Amino acid sequence: MDAQTANKVVEEKIKIAPQEIERKKKYAYFLDAQPKGDLVTRFLDAFAAILQHTNYRFAIDMMSKVSTHCGRCATACPVYQATGESRDIPCERSSLLLDVYRRHFTLNGWLKAKVLGDGGITEEDIDRMADDYYRCTACRRCNLFCPMGVDHGLITHLARYVLSEIDIIPKALLVATREQVDGKTANTSAIPVPALMDTLEFLEEELMDMFGIPIKFPVDREGADYVFFPAVSDYLLEADTLMGNAAVMHATNGNWTIGTTDYDGINYGLFYSDYILGRVVRMELEQTRKLKGKYVFIGECGHATRSAWFGPTFNETRNIPVINCMEYAHDQLVKGNLKLKPDVVTEKITYHDPCNIARAGKIVDQPREIIRAMAKNFVDMTPNGKYNYCCGGGGGTVSIDEIHEFRMMVAGKRKADQMRETGAELVIAPCANCKKQVEELIDFYELPMRKTGLHDQILRAIIIDK
Amino acid sequence: MEAWLWVLKGPVFRFALAVAVLGLARELFIGVYGAALAYRRANDKDLPWDQMWRRVFGWTLPAARMSREFMADAGREFKSQRERGAGKLGFLGPLAGEYMEKGKDTFKGHGKIHTALSFFLHLGVVIVPLLLLDHLLLWEKSIGVRPPALPQTLANFLTIVTIVMAVSLVVKRIASRTARTLSTFQDYALLFMIMVIFLSGYSASRPWNPVSWEGTMIIHVLAGDLLLLLTPFTKLSHIVLYPVLKFSGELGWKFPSRAGEEVALTVSNKEVRPI
């Protein structure tokens, strides 16, 4: 197109809609991806593509056939317990997506719709889904109570995945992920490497003051066994947790390192997109391979651990095992390499199980044994372990500041009650998301306690031979 | 009347049974084949088999499952109590002290009543139709084999239990706000049909029955045939799908390694999706 025709086109446009252009000048807006076609078709296209390439079709096909509507999941859901609204019943929420599946992807449903005159999914339905599926904290507690084995957490994940493919994603998650996957700093908090080095130097100085010996944060050490991926926000917010990690590694002679290509364990893909999940997990694996590490070593973070457990799914070559820092510390404690003073932590202390590591029963007893080794006054919440309640910030909702009130008054209410009941002075929340949420809950409900990480307390109690 | 009853007991029943058996076989095939296919496609084949099997069998006997969960929780608490040096209850600790408290709290309101009702309903629905003497005599007439029957008193007792359970489940569905919101026509209709079948079967030859034997039997057989016909197309398909279901969640979380890219390619024609 030459300049003359271009000018003509512009003139044409101005002639057709001068007001439109005026309006655009006045109110500039940001649009990330141009919507193609209408929403309903795009939704169904995305849904079809996902069903085609994943195993979700098998799962939701089974689930859509036998859902028994008994309401047991409602008794398990902290969100429903707080609101009592029918749209927060896990089964009701799941039926939003299952109905679309039945109506548009099965012969029975299509026939039924023909008989009953059901027009199928509308834009309002999609709006409702976008709303309701982000009211679920994806804690998967309901799954334990469903007699039919319907995994509402899986359905929430799938619905969000479909929505993300038509560009319906909470902005907070999108912005962080974009920086992590496509950005220069390659992490969700946009911490550049020099800032990371500064932080590490500062932490090393602090450790020097504390113990009187140099305790290092080794960076880019090739051939290290453990390549460390904490939630990157810990570098900004949770200095004590990281110092605890370093102290444990020093005391146990752990050969560990922090890679500078990727040092972020956060993986929001677990909350809304398998595509992102895969890309971030591959970044971790690549960094580990590059440093010839033997383990993906995850810091105190629930969802980072669970998403790293997806490693074998995305790893086409050699499998790299994942180990959480609490598993490591427990292992070393049992072996006798990690020694803790039994009388330093004197406060009444309680432990919050992050859903992502406790729900499958994988990391439940290890942290408790570590706590008992250093604290006399430990009290469990009820219920706990596999049956714990979500802190209310699961499924990425903790990163969305716009719904702070929802997180406090609805999703986190049950947890706040639980914490109050224990009467503890310290709440251990070994997960970056839970830490933020628990801290905000303590502020909001004015609970007489402090939040802390497990390694913060280990840092207080650890014995380091000089 | 007689002729109608004969038609319903004979050809219609055979047709309904054939539909039920073939339909359920089809469902089972879809389920098992789907599971096998999903397993083959998954890049990560490391599934928590023990957990999955435990779930299948655990939920078959919910009472056992619940008591085990009580004991597991109680056991952990008891251990911690002992480590704290606070356990003064000794052997009775897990039973008397924390056990009751713990069990009460963990499962409070988590559908214990529903579990119990549902369990006894299933007991009756599975055992009585298969092992009732009158049904077995019919089998003998048609295929010549008669397995040992249930004692008549026990059968009567189980029938009454089933009716009471079905009524209670309907009442519970109406009374519980969550269940009422969720319930669809199917949920009520199936329970109602079970009620009708068991009640008509029980009352057919009783002296107090105001309706004639033939009349009652027609209702009994008609409802029975209808239920059989509907089995593969309703939630009753859990008769065969139940074990597959318990596996479906775990299998759903495993997928081919490039699934995300394939989806992006299909949706937007780009493998590297703009974020």
C-alpha cells in the first residue's frame, strides 16, 4: 500500500466515524489481544481444542455422567461455609462447565437440548463462569468428600484454562506471568539479577552477624546437587525464610545453588493454564540441567512444589526429581545432620498445611516433626493435614488485590476462625501465598498472633558448628 | 390384566434387561478404553495407584473408611499428645479423649447421615432383587438354574429398610438446602421409582393390599422395566463406572507433554502463544 492510498483509507475512516476517533483520542484504553469472532464460538473452539489434546475429556466425561447432586462437597467448602450462596457449592459451580460439555460435546445432551429447546451456551454463561471459577480457591478439599470421586479442583482448573484461551485471565496473574515467560527478568516479581545479587549479599551479611561465620548463597555453581527455586517474592518479603534455607544447607553440607537464568519457583500456570504450567516447569528443568543439578529444590511454597511435581509430564528426556526444602530438612533431621535447639522456640505454635502439598498427603508429617524437634508448645488446627482448610488465597486469588475483601471476609473466614481457636502466638505457613494471606487475615481480624515460615523458626533454633 | 403382566414380565423385561446389560457394557467399555487411552497419552505415568485403589474400596464401605479416617487423625493427635507428655489417658487415649473430639469435628456435618442412608439403600437395592425367592423362581423357569435364595424374613426386612432409606433420602434432599438447590428431576425420579418398585413388590400378596395382585404386579414390573431401561442413560451408570471414576481425576491431571502447545496451535495457529 503506497502513501496515497493509505491517506485515502484514513480519510475514508474519518468520514465514516469521526466520533469514534474522537472518543479513542479522549479515552485511550489498553487491549492486549484483539478478540476474534464472537465469544461463544471462541469459547467452544478453545474447549474443543483442549478436549482434543489433553486427558480432560476422559475425566469430565466420566464425571458428567454420574454427578449425584448429594451436596456433600458443600459441607467441605470454606467459601460456601462463609457465603451460603448456592453458586459457591462446588457441584453447582462444576455443573456450569459440565452442562456446556453435555450440551455441546455429547450426543445425549444434544438430543435432549433438541427436545427441550435449549439454545446452548450464551455470553452470560461465560461471564458467570469467569466470575464463579475465580471464587473457588482450587484447594480441592471437596474432592475428599465426593462419593463419586468428582474432582471439582480439576474442573475449576479446566474451566480457567478454557477461559484463558479466550483471553479471560485476571490481570494480576497475566502481568506476572508475562514478565516471567516473556520478560527480561524471567520472574514474576521482575527482580533483575543485580538486585538479586544485592539481596543475597545483604542476607549473607545478616547471617554473618547472626552466627559469626560466613554462610553463603552459592550462585550459578555448576554440579551442585540442589538447584534452588523459591517463590521469588521471598527475596523481597521473606528474608528470614531464605536465611533459614541457607543455614540448613550450610549445617548439613548441602551442595546447593541458585541459578541466575531462572530463580523463580512461582508457576501461575497451575492456576489457569497448562500451557503456562508447561513453559515455566520447562524453564526450571532447563536451569537445573544447565547447572548439572540432580534435584529441583523448591523453597517454602505450596503451589511451586505441586507444579514442579508436574515435571515428569513436561520432561521429554531424563527425569529430574523434585524435593521440597521441608522434605530435605526433615530428611537431614532424621539422619542427624540437622541439629535444633529444643528450647528456643517457646511460643505456642501452630502449623497451617498448604493445600497443594498436604491434600495428597505428601508433605504433612515432615514439617510437624521438625516443629516438635524445636518447639515444646505445638498445637494443631482442627481439622488438619489432608483435611485442612485453605487459607483463602489459593488458586492465585491471593495475587489479585482487587478481591482483597472477598479473600478476607469469605474465603479466609474459616481459616481465621481456626487460627483463633488454637490460641497460638505463631502461625507457621510454609508457602508464599499462604504467608501473604495469613498475614492479611491476622491484620484484618486483629488476631493476637504472628505469621512465620518454618525456616524462620529453624533459623532461630539451628545449631551450626563453627 | 394377565396378558399385560405376561407381556411386561416376558418380552418387555427381556428387552429392558438387554438394553441395561448392553448399555452398561458400552459405558464400561468407554470408561476402561478411555482410561487406557488417557494412560497411554500421559507423559507422566507415575500415578498414585495405592491411593486410587484405596479410594475405590474405601468408598465401597464408607463406614470402614470413616472409622479409618477417625483413627488416622486420632492416632496422629495421640502421638503428638504423647510426645508433649500430656497423654494421661494411656491406651484409651485415642478412643476416649481426642478420638471423639477429633472425629466429631473433622466429620461434623460432612454428610455422615447421608453416607449411612445411602449405604443401606444400596445394600437393599443390590441384594434383594438378585436373591429374592420369587425372582429366583422366575429365573429357574426361564433358564433352569436356581441359586440359593435369601431367607424370606431377611428379604422382607431389607425391603422395608430400603423403602425407609429411599423416603429418608428424598426427605433429606428436600430438607437440606444444598441438596435441594442441586437436585434435578432425575435425582428425585430415580429414588421415587425405587420406592415404587419395592413398595409394590412388598405389598403385592399382602392381605391388606387394597389393589388386586395383578394390578400391583403390573406397577411393580412396569417400574422395574423402566428403571432397567434407564440405567445406562442416567447416573445409575455408576453401577459399572464407579471404579473408573475414582481413577478419572488422577488421570485427568496427566497429559501429553506438548498438550499446551498443541492447544495453542489449534486455537490461534501459533505454537508460541502471545501472553
